Amino acid sequence: MSPVWYAAGAGVRRGWTELRHTFTTGQDVFGYVLWTVLLLVPLFLAGDDRLKGTDISTGAFLLPSMLGMTLAFTGMMTTAQLLAAEREDGTLLRAKAVPHGMVGHLVGKIIMVSGTALASMALPFAVGVFLVDGVARQGGGALLTLVWAVPLGLLATLPAGAVIGSLVDSPRTVGLLMLPVMGLVAISGIYFPLSKLPEWLQTVGGRSSPCTGSASRCGQRCCRPTRWPPRSARPGGIWRRRACWAPGRSPGCSSHRRCCAGWPAASPGRRWRSGTGRRCSGSVSPPA
Amino acid sequence: MTTGHASPGADSPPPGGDTVIAVRDLRMRYRTQDVLKGVGFTARRGEVLVLLGPNGAGKTTTIEILEGFRMRSDGEVTVLGTDPARGDERWRARLGVVLQSWRDHGKWRVRELLAHLGSYYVPYSTGLIRRPWDVDELLAAVGLTEQADKRVGTLSGGQRRRFDVAVGIVGRPELLFLDEPTAGLDPEARNEFHGLVRGLADENTTVLMTTHDLAEAERLAHRILILAGGRIVADGPAEELSRQASADATVRWTRDGRRFEESTAEPTRFVRRLFEEHGEAIGGLEVRRASLEDTYLTMVRELETGSVPEERAARAFGEGSR
């Protein structure tokens, strides 16, 4: 075996070890549980209320958004935070000091962050299946969607996180970056219809929420197996923030459109716009 | 240093003459500031070199350039026969690096992390050098057997430092860099560490370390390098540096119940004259030669005040000591 592959193997073991560490560290576990609880509270409160103007439950509207947000937060923020922290505490330098240590570090980090993201998504998802009306009725095909959409989401967010992590000078800065992201979450239509916001905030929320947007997009995608962007638009389209946003007409639809708006894909805006009404009805129903 | 016992490092010159580190006219410039202005030295196999110098003199920069972590501005550098700027991973596997103190891998257990980092060296094991070091043997060598299953983050300062050293040598390096390895160690741990370094040198590992502890430098080093003003201003065994330094020896004595003290560059002649003049009246004679610390302080002070041209200092300490 060549030394590079050998180091990659060491990286796989490293990733598993770090996952074991994080899931046996009280503070970390508390973080995952707290995150799940915070996500579930609105889900629980919203319950099975119908979303105004649609025939889906508010819970079914929220759950995929939350999963996508979790994915993007973990993929991007955790990666950025870990990288910034590990540059500061010497982990990266340590990796540089051993032969092919950076290969091992990279492989380990991918496994570690992916595993963390999966666990952070699995918890609310598992609870959501029981809590949210309509989720459990989805078939295996919908589940298969998750199987490819989640890795794709990770593929989109991990490198972005790595870029952020290499640009900021300390983990605390990443913490500060969380604040605007949180703000974007609030106005991106994940938790309540955008049309309830002032006009200008709708614009901001819809146009400039690539992170939360991609999050929710992914979530929406994962849970809605019927509508994919055209193949040609999928890869490499991550940075194309296509303008298929537009202040919504009906509450549910507006945010959905936002969610589609740039996910690796953002298929031509016109197409979504015309399909809006149809898509909204009964479209958001996560798989079981 | 005081006479009576020889420096343990200096009495047995290392066998073999092959050069492990060769540095010539090394220069480093950060923006407009010249940190290194033509550093030059060599290290032979099995030699322990200690790099001394005031804060900000460029010790860490020098070591980082040799480790291949930093690009130099100019000069020729060869480490284990390779230019560090172009060193590949096979070359890296022959180096050991003990970094300045960090807080990384806090969640890992001691044995777990050593085994993991050691595993990267497996492909570089040779018939002559079996890599990596057996983890339990290594833990015993650095005195961490009892802490093997503790999390790295819970180690005390001294244990953490010994662990850093263990990480540095887990790949059985031919050349080991240590940047202030004993900062924060208690005297006992320091003593154990010295034993460890000597053991490595006995096995033909070349060691280059920085420290601010001059007594440590005196005990460990086959050769001491003093880096000041961007140059190596002294290069030689500890006692030779002390002898050649312009630092004065102190002579103390009593005569007629009164205490006297005199600084002199030539204590032997001074004492002879003292006895010629006063004979039996002299009592409580004490001659304290300039320690490495005195030498060091004198040199750095002279360089900083500019009272001695750098070239003269370099000539005084560098030439005669090889």
C-alpha cells in the first residue's frame, strides 16, 4: 500500500475515533440534544395545524427546512469552527509534522463532520417521523432521496466551511459569523411565511440567504422526491444564486420558492415560478 | 562554569562525522524587518545542539525553516541531505518535531493518540530503523505509563510536555527538533527529560533544541549556538564559550576580617598577585568563573548596546571552538 493510502486509512480511523470522542463528551452530547430540542419545540407547537392556503401541516413544512438547516450549519459552521480551532490549538501543525498527516487529517475531518451532521439530523428526523403528520406515510423512495441528497448537501457545505475556516483568524470569529446566519434563518422563511415580514426584509431574506437557503433547499429536496432540478443544473451550480425568489403570493409557496432558489441547481426561475402553485400543494412531505 | 566536574554532554564527542544539518548564510525577512541576517552552522550525527538567544532573536523561525514549515528568504539549507523547502514525506518521516506548547487533541487518550500518530510512520519502517516506536515502550521512556488511558486534555503541564516529546519521537526520528521543550517543567521532570535527550543522542539521534534555561544548555549541549542580532554570535562547547567570553570571573576573599570582592578577566594571575602581596593574611578565598549565564548576558548586552561589533563577537566565539 502506498503511504498516501496508508495515511488515508489512518484518517478513517481518526474520523471514527473523533466521532466516538464527541459522542462520549458530555458537553458535545448536550449540544446535540439541545439543538434537537430547540428544533422540536416549534414543531411541537405547530403540531398538525394546516398551513394556511395549503393542505399540508405546518410541521411537514418546518421539518425539512430544519433538517436542511442542520445540515448546512453542521457542514459549514462546524467545519469552519473546527478548522479555525485546530489551527489555533496546534492540531493542524501536528498533522503537518507527521508524514502525510494532512491526508489523514482531511479524511478524518470529512468523516467526523459528516457523522456529526448525520447524527444531528437523525435525532430531529426520528422524532419528527412520530410528531409530524404525513411523514411516516412516505415510502422508501423518499428515503432513498435522503441517501443521495444528504451527501450532496455535505459536498456543498463542507468545502464552504473549509474556506470560511481558513479565512477567519479564530474560532470566536466563526461564532460571530453565526449571528448573521441566525438572522438570515429568521428572515428566510423557514419558520414562518415570508409574507408576514416587511417587504424589504423579504428581499433580504430571499436574496441573501445562501447558507440557510441551501440548507432549507436541501431539506426540501430531501423530503420531496418528485421535483428535481434538471441534471445539467445540479453540480457546480451551488454558487449560482438564481433569482427564482419573489415575494410570495401565498404564504407557504413563497418560502418554498425561496428554498428552491439556489440549491445546487436553481433551475431556471421561470419554471419554478410557473410551477409554484402546484408544487406547494402536498409537496412537502418528508419520507419515513 | 564552576570547575570540578565536566559537562556530561561535552566529554564524549559523538561518533561519526556525517553532517545532518548544514546552514549557510540563512536570511529571513518579514516585510521590511530582517530577522535572520546570515545564520550559519552545522550539526553532525548524534550531536546535541542547543540554540540560545533573546526573545525575538529568530530561534523559532530558524527551527521552523529547518523543519520545512517556513520558507526562507535566502541562503543554503540542507537537512538530512535535502533542502527543507523541497522535502517530501519520506524526508519528513525521518524528522521529529516537538512543537512549542499547544492544547490540541484534548479529547484523545494518551495511548490512543500516540498509536494513531505513530501509525503514519509504518510505511517508512526500514531494516535499520523500526518505525514507529512501540507505544508502551515509549510511554515508559517518557514516564507516562500511568497516564496512558487519561485524556490528553487532563494531563498536568509537565505531563503534557513529556507527552509532546513522546509525540515528537514516536517515529524514531534521525533528527529531532525541540522548541523550548522544558518550559514549565519542574526540576524533577526536567532532569528526567535531560536523561531522555541524552539517551536519544546515544542512539545517534541528532538533536537541535531551543531553551531559555542556560543551566540546561550547559548540561545537555555538545555545542551551544547563541543567536542574537540575526546572526550566530557564538558556536562551541559550553565551557569554551565561558572561557572565551569577555565576562569576568569574580574573586572573593577576606583579609584582616574584612571582605573583599573583585572582578577580573584573569583570575589566576590576580590570585597569585594577591598571595604575593598579602600571603598568609588572605582567607576565605573563592573564585567564581563566569558561568554560561554570565557569558550569555554579557554577550547579549554588548550586542544590544553595540559596544562590540557583531563580527568581532562571532570571530571570538565561533572560530576557535570547532
